[in-house]
Amino acid sequence: MSRRRHRDPLLCLVTTGVVLVLGCGKPVPEGMVRVAGTISFRGDRLPDGTINFEAAEGRGSATARIQSDGSFVAVMPPGTYRAMVCSQDGVVTFEKDSLKPIEPPSRIPKKYDHPETSGLSFTIPPDTGRLTINLE
């Protein structure tokens, strides 16, 4: 198993934690945009997970939790972003003796686990954004 495979579940867990700590529903700060959207895989909405937007200009990132209806809300500055999506069927467990992580099966192809391989790119305008993302 490659080292990168172990980082992908960890990245998903970290970004999920950030979303839970920061929460949502707060007023949008000046210079930021609230982006709402839905995300589906082969026509079915994803029931959970995270989507992470990485700014192409290196100006930071934004993470949103995917809700049970496939919807998400993120707050970020306008600009161009690459994205990654994590949606796993279960939680990471660990081998009893070695404490090696055992990653649960992903609901979507592994290529979506990283912004460099996902093929997902979006331009967020300076006003409220709306995204409909259909993964194949």
C-alpha cells in the first residue's frame, strides 16, 4: 500500500473536523462568497462526505460538509478553485496489533480524493454562487 493512500483518509478526517469546528450559518465576512450546491455520483446524491476547494492562486482553501441530501454550503473568496471530494462508506479503523489505518471503501472513484487528479475546477463569482456537481 502506498503512503499516499494513508494520507487521503487522514485528509478527509481533518477537513471534516475543520467543518464541524467552524460550523455554518454565520454571516458571510466581507470579500467572501457563500456558495451552495449539490453533489451527485452517477445521478444519485452523495449522502455524506466533504468537498474541499483549493484556490488556484494559492489564496487558501474552503471545506464544506456534504449533507444527507447531497447539499453543501461553503464560504470562500471569489476566484478559481480545484476541488476534491471524499465520501466513504464507514469510518477509518485500525489494525489491532500494528495500529495501521484500515480505510473504509469509498463511494466514489479514488481520483476524486485529490485536487490534482479529480478534474474538478470551478470559478466562483463575486456574488452568491451555486454549483451542481455531477461525478462519474
